[in-house]
Amino acid sequence: MDNMETEIHSPASLSTIESEVRSYCRVFPAEFCRGEGVFLYDTQGRRWYDFLSAAGSLNYGHNPPMLKSALLRYIESDGVTTSLDLHTRAKRSFLQALDEVILRPRGLDYKVQFCGPTGANAVEAALKLARKATGRQGVVAFSNSYHGMSTGAMSASASHRRRNETYLSANWVDFLPFEGFTGLPHEFDFVRKLLRTRGSGIAPPAAFIVEPVQGEGGVNIASPEWLAGLRELADELGAVLIFDEIQSGCGRSGRFFSFEHARVQPDIVCLSKSISGMGLPMSLLLLEPSLDVWSPGEHNGTFRGFNYAFVTATEALRHYWASEEFRTSLQARGAEIEAALHNWSRDYSRHLVRTSSQGLFAGIQLDCEATARAIQETCYETGLIIERCGADADTLKLLPPVVINREELDAALRILGDALARHCR
Amino acid sequence: MDNMETEIHSPASLSTIESEVRSYCRVFPAEFCRGEGVFLYDTQGRRWYDFLSAAGSLNYGHNPPMLKSALLRYIESDGVTTSLDLHTRAKRSFLQALDEVILRPRGLDYKVQFCGPTGANAVEAALKLARKATGRQGVVAFSNSYHGMSTGAMSASASHRRRNETYLSANWVDFLPFEGFTGLPHEFDFVRKLLRTRGSGIAPPAAFIVEPVQGEGGVNIASPEWLAGLRELADELGAVLIFDEIQSGCGRSGRFFSFEHARVQPDIVCLSKSISGMGLPMSLLLLEPSLDVWSPGEHNGTFRGFNYAFVTATEALRHYWASEEFRTSLQARGAEIEAALHNWSRDYSRHLVRTSSQGLFAGIQLDCEATARAIQETCYETGLIIERCGADADTLKLLPPVVINREELDAALRILGDALARHCR
Amino acid sequence: MDNMETEIHSPASLSTIESEVRSYCRVFPAEFCRGEGVFLYDTQGRRWYDFLSAAGSLNYGHNPPMLKSALLRYIESDGVTTSLDLHTRAKRSFLQALDEVILRPRGLDYKVQFCGPTGANAVEAALKLARKATGRQGVVAFSNSYHGMSTGAMSASASHRRRNETYLSANWVDFLPFEGFTGLPHEFDFVRKLLRTRGSGIAPPAAFIVEPVQGEGGVNIASPEWLAGLRELADELGAVLIFDEIQSGCGRSGRFFSFEHARVQPDIVCLSKSISGMGLPMSLLLLEPSLDVWSPGEHNGTFRGFNYAFVTATEALRHYWASEEFRTSLQARGAEIEAALHNWSRDYSRHLVRTSSQGLFAGIQLDCEATARAIQETCYETGLIIERCGADADTLKLLPPVVINREELDAALRILGDALARHCR
Amino acid sequence: MDNMETEIHSPASLSTIESEVRSYCRVFPAEFCRGEGVFLYDTQGRRWYDFLSAAGSLNYGHNPPMLKSALLRYIESDGVTTSLDLHTRAKRSFLQALDEVILRPRGLDYKVQFCGPTGANAVEAALKLARKATGRQGVVAFSNSYHGMSTGAMSASASHRRRNETYLSANWVDFLPFEGFTGLPHEFDFVRKLLRTRGSGIAPPAAFIVEPVQGEGGVNIASPEWLAGLRELADELGAVLIFDEIQSGCGRSGRFFSFEHARVQPDIVCLSKSISGMGLPMSLLLLEPSLDVWSPGEHNGTFRGFNYAFVTATEALRHYWASEEFRTSLQARGAEIEAALHNWSRDYSRHLVRTSSQGLFAGIQLDCEATARAIQETCYETGLIIERCGADADTLKLLPPVVINREELDAALRILGDALARHCR
């Protein structure tokens, strides 16, 4: 029957009913069906190393066995699927695990708000809360930022604001350069001056919102010093510091939060993507308790209580983050990627403009979009799925599963290395 | 072990870590764990008829067996969990089922856009698309509307706009009365005049957005004539007609779309909540093909390709909506509810201001919030979970599973009847 | 020399340097040079009765002798021309006259704020102050309103908002129908319902802003009942009631303020146009003392202290408004216009849709723009300058000098009557 | 009678009726009545050198005899006072003089648009036109900018935007540093990077708006290089370059336009304040002909045709700007001021932070507001009126009449020098 269907409804015919807005399927046109660890399979039985990881939602790989088992048990027991913000056993277990495994060991004292299960919704909630708590309207966001597609989140997303005046409302957001954006010396002094000097035209904002590692913007990694400077500036101005860890969090950077590298503590953290551990929609905010000025129901959302996600999220925290071995392996894989990037930078210096990595979050900027696309296509043909990012779509973004083992990583990097060799010599 | 946890982490202690924004758990403080059909169970083994249905996300009841089986099979086979907008077998099957079971039999020719899996995100996408397609900014929304919590959706939500100037941007939305809001004769003529007469101050909008049955607003049901009038007006003005069927769709009204009652066809339909069939986050737009002016990736969202939801959604469409018996039973249950409302209106005319129902979407407006709350509390104590809605929170909102059988419905309505008797005599 | 210049620089050549934005000179292409009483003269010596009165800025006619003398004396004495908001003798005299002749006799206790000398600036100041005083953003304005061209004033101007999304920011303004706009019964009940019922989407506003007689909108006269209803509504909602008397004030309506007809007292009055008495730029607000919450300099403007205007304004108040004879004559002229309108309505019922007048503010709506334009052109050719207004530019707007005597009025109306006869039979 | 009035209505009592918004009269509490050349007189007969010049509206001093005569003749002849945008002889003469004396000799080919007679209205018109012409919304303005108090102008005014979220709408304005604002090297490179690099979050704007010499912002003078850089950037980005010459124009800088110093030609010039020559309200735009995309009447304003201002403006252009002697004297006075500033900088280096001057536009920044205020008060007591400016109100702003002669300038500077000596030693 499957075969018959395939004949009648090829992916091509699917396109005729799905909106023109679809994008990834234009680059990776296979019809996928199965995932296992680092591998993604299509209906023809072809297999790819998956360095896309559903845009960072599958940090622990496809169908991690412990999470899958926990979920199957939960479903078989007729566990409640979705429950708004009612108390459920599954939510309680998650909150407990989060507290025990993540927050307390790191000396963090945050409260937790569950949001509609998209990263954008967490960003919307964070901006609203910062505005309510401070009584201010302005928000400072950064060049190359990406925070989501809903109106509020998009208004703080540098690349999108640029082109979307048609349907985007002006929304009191000022954009300043993310570390390194201008390539000029004294860059952060510039930011500081504009914010601290009366008459600049940029009022002390309700909030700063920043991705400690920018993903869509080109894998740009803020240094500990820069983040500390921002923390200090926010304190001086009475502004809320929001870290969007939607893509950089949940182990992607080598630690649970990417801000752990900087020893800087934000007032609000946005988490989504990999927080559920196996790609189930989930999103939350961590809040400084003093900022929790919400009225009951003031920000809600139907699927903020999706218990399947709580179940897998709990298992992900307890299984991986309580494990010393997991954390050691993470460091090792990160080092291996860094070494590969180093070698490529040296070997392909003519075409390879810049590399960057933190843990298993890595970027390779090519000299132009065409080169990047050619490499991406070659990888796809030879068994590796890899995304592009950056304002000019000229950067390969590597998001391998953080559970990848040495052999798998070597093999995948070999595919990428061969593609680089082919197009960058 | 579970028992121990219960002692240490009672729901009360959960509250200390969860944000003040939580709301339903304040009204229904039990800790829930299991759902089966029309019943919701807590960790103490207590059982409730569930007329909340996760705000309408569980139209087919808790853990409908066919959907559950399909999902278990999918998970056991290591089906891809989440896949952005890549082609997957699960998505293809869903699109096929939607086309065969829902669209074609109704003569509908829509294209499908998958959105971030919240209703709000579908609304955001719809408004953006209408603005892009028409080159206009203005949107007309209606009194008592509720479309979601993100900035764009909230700016079209009557009740919320009222109080949230602090963090909501002005966004070119004009509000006009939903049918019956003013209680005055010629109400729609008023709407028509304001929109069709030069100089009114309300420009021909990009879109009208309306819930054919308003849920949060108090179970307000637009008549076929009113919806037809709106269709005509939108055509005259060159505006896009958007129906938000997030709560009213997927069988809630007695038909798949509530607009089927009116034989009026919108240009864009927003679906979410029960579209996945068992409470898994999912959201989509149906679009007139000519409106599909998106550029690739212009509106996206990480979890727009949550395959578990596609699997259960496919099964829901094929299992229920292809079944004549299901549709017959729906009509019968709707009639039974209508009869009960009729009797109560007669018996409790002093306290019962208004009832309304379409299919299994019913509202009972009491004379004040206090009465409504008292009835709600009594129901909760005696085994029925039921929500309140309306601008003054004075309306009981009945969202029983659409698969409820006669005996179950009788029993549940008896609980509600007893509570009415106690508080309305 | 003048003649030579005329040959070289005809009005036509002027057009080549003046922006395309010019408008009145396209309809009345003469080059004017002199004005005296009700007459305007061009450089060729032709003479027109002037019912345009510089859009209502010349209520006392051209160069009223007493005002002219006072101004000449002031200039000859080297009186300060412009002085920001410094104290000057001329300003003191004006404030005294305003207090003695206008405010006290009417039992009004307003404070006075001088604005940049445009009506728009007074409107901007009024809206800002209402927002500051109430802490609310929303403003309710009315269909066919016109309050000025700057961003804030334009955002409350119904006709202009309609077409200017390109350069106009959304600004929390809701538009509701001015009396009679919809032609439907219970019209004000609609307004009241939308504003008083929770869930309408229209928050209790900072302010209502309304012209008691709409000029640009088509000479629409609010009844005392309607204005009283608005006053009551504003009080209930805690909103500031702003009357824009920029065109309707200074005697145009037969009384100094048009709101005197209604015995309704607004919280803020905007005055400009004829307040200086002979066309000198001037603008002010009258404020309920409790609303005067400005910080020093919070709203300013260079020419808010133009002393020439104070001098002529003082003389206008003392010369005309202290005179019983002037007020009697005003009543008589108003009655004569009303009678003429009555007769024309009867005689030309096929083409004459509607007439309206209050004092010397009168409108004649024709069946279409073409008829109105033809009449306007015939008048211009036969010695009468008269403007058109209304959303469809189909209404003749009569703004004769309020000092016109019986013979002059008769003669001017005869010209208009002849033109009507020619085009409306 | 005047005496009696003075007793009854002292300035103090005036305050009880004038709004709290008044500001200058709190610093200079005299009641003024007469002005002659560089002198301002009060009703007590006291005399001040006037370096305030009505915020730069009286560049040619009080009541310049030739202008006064021309105005008296015009009034005596019953010249039309105000005429909207009708053609008048007075307007024609002004346009001719502007063309012959200012535009053509400078090789400028602008069209002229008359605006409501406030600088703010010219700014509003310029921003609207730039948005209409480019189809873009964004505007780039600069730190310490001041463009006026109406909503659109204020949204581009750095200092005011900072504090007025309450009543100011977000309006797509981005603020970047005016030359020298940050004190950092590569400052303009920052500006360039943020505007030219994709992903910065700042879209290519409709317009740049800048004061070549910032007045309210602290007498900050843009260098020719900086202005040329801006011109180049605007061209690259397809943006309109707007120079606000409202305070810096009409000879204040030593030339008619301050941008003549830079040999940079903007696309739109805003003029007001001293354009009428003797303080009569007037405002206009100069436009690149290709930008004149207005529809007739699209931006208007009642007092855009105030003929008295045309009369005095014409005389000012013909009398002063056609005179070689006047221009020579301007240079000499400018040099004398520069020399004085130089000496004071040297003598009072402990308290005197910065001086700046261009022509007769000069600023002296003190170490703090208190010092600046003390000097200002001493000056007032000893016969000199002088304003303060800057974000911290710590800068003395010198706006002497540009017609001041050497002796007068010496005398006035001596008063200031004495005050500096008293407070800065």
C-alpha cells in the first residue's frame, strides 16, 4: 500500500497542496520516515548523518531509547496528554528534575513558566513580562538576532525586521551590534555610550534580549567578557537581561546553558527546541523570582501543558545531565570539531572566511552563498544533512546530536571534509 | 516511590517554583495523571467528567484507542518525531487524509500551511499573509474575540487589548461588534456603514478575522446570515476573510468546520487545538490558493513538522470523519444538550441569563460571576470539570468530548443540573 | 514695475517653483493682493465676495479696521514681535481680555496654553496632555473628523487615516460614528455600548476628541443631546473630553464657542484659525485646571508667543465680543442664511441632498461632486469664492465673515442662488 | 491705565491663568514690551542684549527698520493677511526673491513647499514625503537631535523620545550617533557598518534627518567630512537626505544655509524660525524636484500662506543677502566670537568643558548645569539674555542677532565674560 501511495502522491504532488512557504524540503527533497540516533532515513531506505537535528530540537539524536521507553510507558498507561496549566504528575516530575539536576547544582533560583510550545511564544512572554515589570516599552536587541516569527518576537529579530515593514508593527526595539558585528575596535564602548549617555535617543530599555550564541545569524559566539559587559549595563540601566537559549541551550554549547561558559546569570532564560529531549513541542521561561509579576492567566496558551514533552524532558535531564560520562563525552566531541575546523581553516583559507564553535555548535563561513550551497548539496548527496545560516546564507551550521560518538562524528566530518575539498580547492 | 514524592512535593510545593501566571490549577487544584475517554483521573484515584477538554484540544476524549494505537506503532517504529517542513511519510498521509476526508467532500480547494503548533501562531501567519497579499495594514476584529497571546494575535483580541497597552503595540486593528454584542437592532448595518462609507476612519482592511463561534468570549454563535454578510462585505472591500476555527473546528460545532452551518467559505481557516485528535500540539492554515503569496521560509517555526501529531491527526480524520455513525451520534448529542439547556432556561430563569449551543459547544450565562463560580465549584466537587468564559467570567462553557455517548452525557449533565438547582433556585 | 512682473511671472510660472502639493490655487487661480471686509481683490482689480475666509481664519473679514489700527500702532511702537513664552504686555492684555470678555461671562474657569500657531499643534498638545493625565493611550475620534496634518493630529482624522498608512503610524485611535453618520436609529447607543461594555475591544480612552461642528467633514452639526451624551460618557469612563473648536469657534457658529449651543463644557478646547481676529497665526488650548499636569517646557514651539496675534486677538475680543450689537447682528445673519438654505432645499430638491447651518457655518450637499464643482466654478466666475468639503467633496461650505451686513449677505447669496439655479434645475 | 493694570495683573497673576507648561518666563521673569535691534526692553524700561533671539527666530534683530517699513506699507494697503495656498502678489515676490537671491546664486534647483508655520510642521512634511517617495517607513535620526514637538517630529528627536513613551508612538525611527557623540574613534564607520551590513536590524531608511548644527542638543557642529559621508551613505542606500536648517539656517552659521560650509547638498531642507526675517511665523521646505510626489492638498495647513511673513521675508532676502557688506560683517562678527571663546577656554579651563561656534551660532559647555545656570542668571541681572541647551542643560547657547555691530557685540560679550569670571575662577 505504501508503494501505491508513493506512486500516486510523490513528494512532488505533496507540494501542490502545501503552501509555498515550505523551505527545507526544497533543499532536502527526500521523503523521510525514520530516525535513529544520528541517522535520518527516507522511505527509499537511504540514510543520512543528521547535522540539522530539526534546527536544534533533537540534541540527543533521533529516538533516544530511554526517552522513547519512558514515553511509550506513559502513553500505554493512558497518561494525560495535554492539560493546560493544571497540575499533573508528569509536570511535577519535570519540575523536580529541573530543580534537582539543572537549577540547584548551578546555584540557580529561577521560577518556571510554561509557554505555548514554540520558542517564539517564550520570547513573547519574556518581552511582555520585562515591559510589565519595568513599566518601560523599549527593548534592545542585536544585529543578526533571530527570536521567532510572531509579531513581538519578529520585531526583535534583526534580519527579519529589515524586510518586513509591510506586516510588522514598529515596536520600540532598538538594534545594536552583536559582538564582532562591525569588526571595529571599541565596539562595546559604542553600545555602552549609546545606552548610558543622555540624549542618545535610545531610552533605558525594559530589556536586552540576546542569544549568547547566535544560530540563524551565523554561529556567532559572544565572549564571556561581552556577556558580562551586558549584564553590568543591564544592571546599571535597571533593564531585564533576557538570554534566548532556545537553540544554544540544552547541551548544544557543551554545557546545559551556553551562558555557563560566561559565568553570567540572566534574569530570564528562554528555552525550547531540545528541552523535551526528543523533539516534542515544549517551551518555557526561567525567571528571577522578583520578576514574576504576572497576574494569573495573563499569558497563557493551550499547549503549555503537553505532558508527553514533560515525560521525555524529565528523562532527558535525569538520564543525560546527571551522568558524568555524558558530560565528558560532550567535551571530547567539542574538541574534535574544533580541531577539524582548525584544519579546514588552514587548508581552505582561500574560500573559508571564518569558523566558530562552542561545544557542538559550529559554523563554517564560506566566501559566498554559492560555495556554501554547493557544499551543502554535495553533503546531501553523500549522506550528510547540514543547514546554512547567516545574513547571506553563506555559513554552514553544524548541529550534530550531542550524543554522537567518536566514530560517527569522524565519519560525518569526513563527508563534510570531502565536500569542502571538492569545492574549496 | 510515587507515594513518597507525593508527600514531599504536594501540588502546593509545586506552586512555589511555577510562575504566578498559572491559572486553571487554582480552580481545579487536583494533581491529574490519567485520562480515558470522557474521564480525567487524579493521583488520588478521583474521577471527573471532563467538559474542559484542555480548552477544546481533546474533542475526541482522552486517549482515543485508535489514535493511541497508531501513535504507539509510530513511536515503536522509530518514526521521525519532528522534521521542520521536510517531507515525511507521516505528513504526506495527513495531507492525503485531509484532502480526501475533509476538503474534497466539502468542495474545498485550500492549500495547507503548517505553523508553529499554537493557535496564536496560525493567527499570526494568517494576519501577515493577508497584509502581504493586500498591501494593506488594517485588520477588523470583533468584540469578545480571542485569537491568542502573541503580540499580533493579542492585538486582534478584544478583551485583551482592553487592558494591555503596557506591552501591546498599536497595530492597526479596528474592533466592531460581533453579532448580538450591542443588543441593538440594525447592528450589522452599523458595521456595514462604518466599513463602506468614505470618511468613517476605518479603511478597507487587509482582513476580517472572526471566530464563527466565539469561545473565550462567552459561546457566542454567529448566524449564517451574519457570516454571509461578512463574506459579502469582505468581497466588496477586497479584504481577506479569516475564520479562526481553532476552538470551534474539528467537530466541536457538530460539523468539522463550524462554518459549514452557514455555507460560507472563508479565504483562510486557522485550525489548531483538536486537529491532532488527541491533544498533541499542532496548528495549520487552510488558504485560498490565490492567497499563497509567501516566499519560501517567510513564516516558519521549529515544531511545524511534529510528526506524532500528523499520525494521530490522520487517524482522527480517517477513523471519525469517514464514519457515518460518528456524525449521526454527534447530531444526537447536540440535540440532547440543546434540550437540557432549554429546560434549565425555563427552570432557572431568574439566574440564567442566556444559553447558547451549536453541536457540542454550549454556554450558560449566569446573572453574575459569583453564581457561575459557585456552580463551577460544586461541579468540581461532584465530579465534573467545566470552564467559565465571557468578558465577565459569568458563563459556563461546556466542551464535552464529541465522542461522548448518551449515558455519559446524561450523567454529566445530571451533575451540572444538580449544581444549577443548588445555586439557582 | 508690478505690471512688468506680472507679465514675466504669471501665476503659471509660480507653479513651476511651488510644490505640487498646492491645491486652492488650482481652483481659484487668480493672483490676489488686497482684502477689505467681505471682499478679496486680485492684482487685475477683480473683486470677490469671500466665503472661504482662509478656511475660517478670517471670521471678522479682511483687515477689520480696529484690529488693523491696533496692529499698526503696535508695530510702529517697536512692540516685541515674537517672544516664545516670555511674559509680554501684549500677552497679558490678551489673557485679561480672554478672561474678562469670554471666560468669566460664560462661567468658564480654564487655564490657557499657547501652542505652536497651527491648529494641528493644539490638537497634538491636547492629545498628549490627555494621555499624560490619564495614563492611557487610546483616543476615540469620530467619522469625518479632521484635526490636522501632523502625525498625531492626522491619526485622529478619519478621512486622512483612511488613505495614509504609508506614512502614518498606528496610534491607538478608535473611530466611532459622528452623529448621523450611519443614518441608523440608536446610533449613539451603539457608541455607548461599544465603549461601556467589557470585551468590546475599545478600552476606556484617554480622550474623546470631536468637532462640535465638523467643517472639512461636510458641515455636520452635533446636537446638544449628542454632545451631552458624549460628556456623560466621558465622565463615566474617566476620559478627557476635547472639543476641537478650531473652525467652529470664534463666532462662526453664532456664539463664541459652538459648544455654547449645547450647554456642554469640555475639559479641553482647541482654538486657532480666527482667534487672532485677522488671520495672524495663533493657537491655544483652554484646559480644566486639574488637567494642567505639564512639566515646564514639556510641549513648546517657537512661535507660541507671536505678539502681533495677541494684539489683534485682544482687539477682536474687546471690540466685537463685548458688543451687544455684534451679537444681535450675528443672530440675524444666521437666520437669513438658514432661510436661504430652506428655500433652496425646497426649490432644488432633486440635486440638493442636504443643507445644514449653525450661525454663519453652513453646508449645502449636492447629489455629486461634479454638480458641486460646477456651482463652485460658476460662483468664482461671478464673484463669489466658496469652498467644497465632505468625504466626497460634494458639499459647498459657506464661511462668510461673521461681520457681513445684510446687504452684502443678500448680494453674495444671490450669486450663489443664481449658480444653484443654473446647475440644479 | 497701563500702570493700573500692572498693579492688578502682575506677571505673577498671569501665571495663574497660563499653563504650567510655560518655561522661559520662569528664567527671565520680566514682562517685555519692546525690541529694537539687539535690545529687548521690559515694561519697567530695563534693557537687555538679546542673545536668545526668540530661539533663533530673530536673526536680524528686533524690528529691523526696512522690514518693519515694508510690513507697515503692506498692512496700510490692506494687503491680504492670510490666504492658504492661493496665489498672492506677496507670495510671488517672495518666491522670486528666494530664487534670485538665494537659490540661483548657489546653483540650487529646489522646489518650494509652504508648511504650517512651525518648524515641526516642516519636519512632519519632510518625513511624510520621504516615506511616500521611497515606499519605506524607517527614518534615521541622530543623538541629541531636536526636530519639534508634534508626534512625527518628536519621534525623531533624540532627547524627547527618551522620556515620552507615554504619549509618543513607536514610529520606525532609529537613532545613531551625531558626529562626536560617543567620543570614540571610527564613530562614523560604526554608523556606516550598521546601515550597510545586512542583518544589522536597521533597514535602509526612507530618510536621514539631521541638523548640520545641532542647537538644542548643545551647539554641535557637523564637519564637512561627516556631512559628506552622510550624503554618500544616503545615496548608496537610496535614502532621502533631510537637513533641518530651522535654527542653523538664515545666516545663523555665517552663511545662508549652514550646509554651505560643507558643500553638501541635501534632498530636502527644512526652514522656519528666521526665514520671515522679523519673527513672523513661517515655515517651508526646499525639495529636489524629483521628490515632489505630493498629491494636491496631501499636506496642508491653514497658515501656510501668511502674507505678512512673505513680505518681511522678501525684504530680508533682498536687503541683507544681496548685500556684500552684510556678508562681510557676518564673517567679522563670527571671528570675534570665536576669538572670545578661545580666550575663555584658556582662562577658565577648569570649568569650561567645550566651546563651539560656526558664524554667530556658539556654545559654551560648562562643567555642570549649576555653573551654567549661575552664569545665565548673572547675565540676566547684568543685561544679557542667553539660553542654555544640551542634554544636561549645561551649555550656554549664544544666538546674537547676525546684524549686531562690533561695539554691541563687544559690550554683550563683556557682560558674559564678567559672568564667566565670577563663576569660573
